Amino acid sequence: MQRLEQKTAVITGASSGIGRAIALAYAREGAHVIVNYHRSQDKSGQIVQEIIAAGGRAAAIQADVRDRDSIERLVRESQAILGNIDIWVNNAGADILTGPGALLDDQEKLQNLIEVDLKGTIFCCWAIAPLMQSQGHGVIINMSWDLALHGLAGRNPQLFAATKAGITGFSRALAKTCGPDIRVNVLAPGWIETAFAENDMSNDYYQARIREIPVGRFGTPEDVAGAAVFLASEDASYMTGEMIRINGGLI
């Protein structure tokens, strides 16, 4: 039996990495999936085609989570396609480690993280919560970082920690606000094999991080997706306001 059969789900920032893995995992588990993207229309279309080719149901919708009008449109268009929205995953995040984002100064990096990660998560939650409450049910999953509360040296980690810790605190307050109709939980990945680890991290730094991880490897986007499936399923029906770390035992 598929764990999310007949469920509907929206995943923000789902065109690559962890978001892509969650969208594919949800579709395999029977959910009708909306793949949200900001700029990566081609990648999002490929994910939708992959899901459909495997017998699943999916559609892609463009929206910028920095803009409240765009978020409201994402909710409306998703509802028009899905009917009810059972699951909402706030995965969209600013990239300050690779490409043009890595060249920004500290103030610009912080502003991007606040606008996309923190405010984007808050505004998406505020947009979807009334609909879920009117339905009488819903699951919201927000994305934090396992080192946000534990700490990691460096300027970029300071910026990430400030925003991701904010998401964790907001999520716990939202869980108190929206229960019992809506469950709100947090995923906190550790070192994951995403674009930064694969292309921009030096081998020495990579190996040093592996030596700190009891499991002895970086995680994969699929490792995070497995936890996202669990939190969205009835197996987690008595969990809200919680944070699950996917870090191989690092913390």
C-alpha cells in the first residue's frame, strides 16, 4: 500500500536537489504532486514528465516565494488542480554557496536567506494554513538545518544558522497555533550530497566532514525525502512541533 495514496502535495523549490527528491518520493507513494519552481522551468518539466511516465500525477507551477502575491497565486493554482491540499513542504531556499550567490557580500547573502528561507516559509505557511483549517486537516513540513542550533564555525554558517533557527522557532509556534487540524514539523538535514558538496567543496574539507559523521558518509537527497514521506504520512499522526535531524549521527 502506498503511504500517501490519494493525498495531494505542494513542494516549493522542487526543481532540483532535496525538493526534487521529495517530489519524486511523494509521487511514488501515491500523492498528486505540484512541483513549484522559480526559474528552472525545464528542470521542473522534466520532473513532472518523469512522474507521469512512472504512472504518477504531477504538474509544475512557477512562483517566487519572496513575493506574497506570487505565493497566493501558487495556492490558488494548486487548489484548482488538486482540490484539497493535504501536504505543503517549504523547501525553497536561497543559494549563497554556489554560482552567483557565492559572490555576494555578507549583507546580500543574509538578505537573500531572510527573504527566501525565512520570510518565504512564513508567508507560505500563512497562505496555506487557512485553507487547511477550512478542510479540517493538513500537514506542513518546513526545512531547517541540523547545525542551526548546535553551531558551526564560519561566516556562511552564521548566516544559515540565524535564518534556519528562525524557521525552527516559527514552526513550533505555528504548531501550537494550528493544532489540532494541522500538523507542523521540521526537517533538519546535515551534510547532504547537493551541488555545493559535489562541485564546490574541497576534497580535504569533504573528507574532514565525513570523519565527523558516525555513519561515515554524506547523506543523499533521498535520505531527506524518506523522512519527508514519514512526516506526511499517518505514521506521524501524533507528531507536531518536532524537528527530525537527518545527519548520520553528526549531532
